[in-house]
Amino acid sequence: MSASINILNGSSLVRPSELERIAENIGGIYGLPVRCVHAEFDLPKAFDSSRGQYNSTLLLSGLPGIGGTPGPVGPKQIGLVDVDLFIPVLTFVFGEAQLDGEAAVVSTHRLSNQYYGLPRSHELLLVRLEKELIHELGHTFGMYHCRQFECVMRSSTYVEEIDMKKAIPCSGCTARLLELLSRH
Amino acid sequence: MNTTNSILIVDDENLVRDSLSKWFREDGYEIGVAENAACALKQLQQRRWDVILLDIKMPGMDGMELQLRIREIDTDAAVIFITAHASVDTAVQALKSGAFDYITKPVDPDHLSHLVQNALKQKALSGENIKLREHITEFFKVDDFIGESPVMKKVFDLIGTVAPTDTTVMIRGESGTGKELIARAIHGNSRRKYFPIVTVNCGALPEGILESELFGHERGAFTGAQYQRKGKLELADGGTLFLDEVGNIDVKTQMDLLRVIETKQFSRVGGNQLINVDFRIICATNKNLEKAVSEGSFREDLYYRLNVFTILVPPLRERKSDIPAIADYFVRKCARAMGKEIHSISPDAMDLLISYDWPGNVRELENAIERAMVVGKTSSIHPEELPIHLKDRTRSPAGGSLAALENEYIRQVLEENKWNISRSADVLRIDRATLYNKIEKYGIPRPT
């Protein structure tokens, strides 16, 4: 199967046309065709009632085509949801990816200004989302976190850190990415 | 990200191990996992881990007990406890047992990343600190001094005796005998060795500058004092203050210095705030301080404060048996620095070195060897490569005193350097002010 990226859109906040625009930018970075597909996720299965959050690892394993029911398969699948994600030891995550694996998931939940009590900015949400999608996809290609301040592969644990970085990898990460992509 | 850093995750919950592994793997760390204490101990026996994330509550041996066992195997690993059940008692117990930190699940991702980074930084610093301390101890070994002669052995004994105390030491000896090296050896073998030794060359600085150099100054204390500046006394806090050429300090600064020595307090020039300092004083001089005291140019009370324990460094001509070993040492040192394949001194050249009286002492010997190494073409140093004056003056002039020798040597260096004072002072390894004093003392006429 030829290499490609599928964005499985389960978000009600992001319109398909907006996601198509983001997909185009992602395609430019990874040099691969990117497809946006509407998807339904088994959210109740990932819900943890004690935390009121969704286990991203469970969500990831249940992505269509990832060890579950066949869906719109492709070598890299990235799910997009609006719910608050966590992994068991951490209070929250913006997203999770299988390092050098098939899939990743990103949530819009903590990317919106309203979550922090700030005025709504849909445009800012889209910018943050694009960075996070590129970031998590990077992990699926085998990319590690980068220390360069503005690199998209820099680890972000606060939304402000997402705002500080650019939506592109630094020169070092670009070189590593090209090397990794050549193996795919 | 540094991929060489490694983390061992010890937790009985598979989900926790998986989540943490994933999280840190994305940061480029090398990850190991263990589901219980036995498994962790096995992994620890196989290799070293930089950080160990340790669950407190585990079936069988718990995290607390495991941490004690870990310390028996690896004292350097940074242990961070992770628990779902936070209690102050457990936290205190964990930290008392030597853990780096203690966190409760779920962890803020930012906190966890920073915690691990800080643990790694502290581990690296602590390793570096141990290495530096070892290096300092090696660096200051008295054994490194060259000299088997009875007079030098006596000097080494004195260094060994006085170093561990906090006594003020006065080192006396001619120029070039290695007074500063001795000061450093005393400092390096004292309890202050991990603090700085700060040298003040009292002969090199004019009156006002020396005061500001010693005491520092406040902003605006004088024209040009645009910023506050710490003085050498402050910089030497905890360590040693080495006052070289102490006999050249002007009378006003002598008084200020005496006050600091007595009270261990001073204020910066232009300031009122009293600053407390704790340092040991080692001073050196080649002047006759007793004469300076009787002439009134050196305060008697300061003289007694400084002259508590005296080490007299003999001139090289009084320990000629040490010359071959010292000369050989300089040959090796220069050969390394210049990358030259010269390894020895011919017997003729060595005879010449031994018979010369060395008014400039070890420093002059070093210069002579350095010169010979520069011009030398074979694997050993020959007489013709040594400075000409050695051959001319291998015997002291009839009835020549030490002062006469010094006079002659200074004249010669000045002539060789066309009366360039800076260059001549460099060759003689004295400061310009001392050279001017000596020119005046011996009445050496400047050629017109």
C-alpha cells in the first residue's frame, strides 16, 4: 500500500473545509497525500468515570483500522476528537501517538481558548490543531521530541507552548524526517 | 534530546508502565520497565540507570524497601517515587531515604518532564563535582613539587604542617623561587581548597587602584565607577587571599587591610554597608620587611599580623642538587607544550646549569630551558643552545654579592630587550613597578 495519511475527523468543532486546509499543509510537510474522513469513535469505551476524562491509549487502540474493525485504512491514521484525553499517570494530554507506529489521536478540548476562560478564537484553535496534528504524526514516523524552541516537534505541556512553536519542523528535524520518510 | 539518558520504570500496573514508557520514549530516553522489585533488582544488576521512577505500593517488596536495596547497588541513580496515595508521612519518609522527589498520580505532564530533567541535571552536576574535587586534590599534591634537597624537604614539611590550619602564612624568598606555587599548595591542602584562592599582586597596582581592587567599589564611588564591583576580599570569601609583594602596599591601604584582618569586615569604596568575609591570608615578599618597619614604610602592627608563620624559600643556588630534576621537568613540560622531540639535557649542558648561580632562580632556569628548547635541533639540549650569559657567568663575580648579581642580571635583561620595560619585566617575571624600583635602587642608567 502506498504511503499516505488519513485524518479521521470525529470533531464537531472543526468544519470539513477547515480540516481540508490543514490537511493540505500537513501534506506539504510530510510530502504525502492526506485524506480527511469522517469517523465515529467508541468514546464510551475510553471514558473513565472516576476522572471524567477519556483514556487516549484505549481510544487509540480502537481507531478504525487499528486492530479493530476495518475502516478507511492507510499507513498513518490520526484521529481527531473533542473530548478531554488522559493517559493513566498524567493529568491530561493534548494527544497521543504510537512512536514509529500506525496511529495517533489529538483532541481539540484543551486547544480552545474557552477552556482557559479566554475569549473564543476559532482561528487560534485551528492553528494549534494543525501544530498538534503535525507533532503527533511526527511521532508515528519515529520522530522524538526536539529542544529547538520553535520546532513543531518540541514537547508542549501547556497551550502557551503550542502557541510559541511554529507549524514546521526545525532544520534538524526536517533532515531526520526526510531520512525516516525514505524508509516508509 | 540526549538519547544516552536512561529511565527505569518500576510499577506493578501495566497501564502505568506503558504510559510512562511512551511518554519518555518520545523524549528520546532509553526506557526499561520492571513490574516488581525482583525484576527491578535484576535490571539494576545488569546495567546502570540514570533515573528510577518507583511506585511505592507494590505487592511483595514495596518501593521504600526497594529504594534501600537500590542504594546498595547504585548510589548515583536518582530515584523519584510515584504513588497514587499521597500522604505527608510517606513523602517525608521517601525524601529522608534519599529519593530525589516524590509525586502523586496523576502527574501534571509538565511537572513530570521537568522533574526528570532536573534529576538528570543534578546527577550530572554531582558527578562533575566529584570529578572536580578529585582533580583539585590531585592538582595540589605537595608531592608534585620538585626537590630532594634537605632545605626543600624542610619547606615541604612546613607546608604540610601549616596547610590544614587557618594560620596566616608569610612566604619569603627571592624573586623566582616559587612563592606563589607554595601559596597554592598551602591553599590546596587546606580545608578551604574547594573555595577560591584569590591573588592580589600588590606591587603591580598604584595606590588608589589597589584599594578598589581589594575592597571593591560602589557605583559612583569615583569617576569611572559606573557599576558596583566586588573586590578581591569578597571574592576570596571562604577561601584564601594571597597578597603577593605585600611589602609594596601603601601606608593607607595597610591600615585598611589591618582593620579587615582584625574584624573580618569591610565596606566597599564609596559604600557604608559592612560586608562580612571569611578568608585566610597568605602573603609573600622578597623585601626586608623588618627594615621597612624600622624605616616606617610598613606598619608594625600589620607586620605582626602577617608574620605569624614564615616559610623561607631557599634560592636555587643553595639547593643545586635539585637543578637536574627541575631542569628535566621543564624539558618535559616544554616538549609537551611545543610538540618537540627533545627529551634530555646533555651532560655538558647539565654541568653548565649546575655551576651557574641562577640569580633569577627557578624562573630563570625555566626561561633558559625554554629558550634552549626553541633553538634546539636535536633530541637533547647542548651548551650552545643555552643563553650565552650562562657560559659567561657560570661563576659569581669575585666578591659578588646577591645584590650585585641581581643588578647585573637586570642590566643584561634590559639590554637584551632594548630597555622595553614591559618585556624585561615579563622575562624577569616581576611587575613593572618592581622593575622600576630595582632600576632606581641599582642606579642603572638608561642608554641615551
